[in-house]
Amino acid sequence: MKRLLMPLFLAVAAGAAMASATVGQPAPAFTAVDTAGKTVSLADFKGKHVVLEWVNPGCPYVQKHYNSANMQATQEAATAKGVVWLSINSTATDAGDYKAPAAMAAWMQARKAHASGTLLDADGKVGRAYGARATPHMYVIDPSGRLVYAGAIDSKPSADPADIKTATNYVNQALAESLAGKPVSVAATRAYGCSVKYSSGA
């Protein structure tokens, strides 16, 4: 099994003081603005399951899951069960693949995303509070506000869409178990993808 840390493969922390949300503990509170300019807070969804998905359209690993419609299917399955899905873009404004709000909204719409909202975090505050290191990096929060899953979307850390059909989707698994009132059997995995392109001033 090849689980080696490769240069673009497993993202590293962007900054020495990177925080990290802890599974089993309360999820860090946050407020951010969505692509329509609306202010959204985690507290708005108290009593609901919430999925956080770190996204950057320029990342090949993100493209793997969106071009194959795997991310959209995972989003749709979750939101159909009343789960709130927030896609978060922490790409800094000076990064080459930064997308302005309208462009980010258009990208999500073109791919028929089923996210409940797309949040902009160009200053990196939300991403750093969670310790998000990769795109995609996934988090599941239960109705009590406790973090019950953090890590990769699935068990096949590659940019090859062909790997999706044989992978275990950790987000689907965590949600199914948590929605059934069961402990999440795989609560933490190593996220894979491109490094989050944080602002140097964040």
C-alpha cells in the first residue's frame, strides 16, 4: 500500500501556528460570507448535521471529485437527509487560482453542486481554525456541535477518477452512522489533495 507523503499529495500546514479542530470536541465557531454576500455562521445550523468541504477549483484532486460528479452525489445524498453542506474556499486573493465570489458561484453552478452554501475565506481564518490542509478536506459536525469526522473524502488518495468506484466514502459512512445515532467508526483520516493556498497575512 502506497501511503507515502508526496509533494502535491498530502498538504502540509501553511504556517507554524496552524490550529486544528479535534474530533470529539466542539467544532470551532465561525462566521463567513457566502458567494452572494450573505453572512453565514456555524451557529445558524445548531441542531443539524453539518458537513464542511474545503474546495479550490484549480486543484486536480478537487477536479477528480467534481468532474466525476462524486462530490455532487455525496452532497446530494447528505442534503436530502437534512444535512447542511458548506463548501469553503480559503484560497488567498493573490493566488493564481483564486476565484472572485461571482466566479466561484458560477463554477459551483456549472457543476450542478448540491452544497447548501459556498463560503469565502480568503483571509484563511476559518481554514486555520479547523486546521484544513488540503482541498478537499472534509469535516462532519453533529447536531450537538461536536466534530465527529475529519479527514479525506475517501480511502483512495489519488487524482484518478477511476479510483472512486472502489473507494470507501468516509463522509457518507460518517453521516450514515451519526444520523443513526451510532459512533462514527472511522472518525479521523489523513486528508489528501493540494495544499490550501492560505494568505500569508492570515
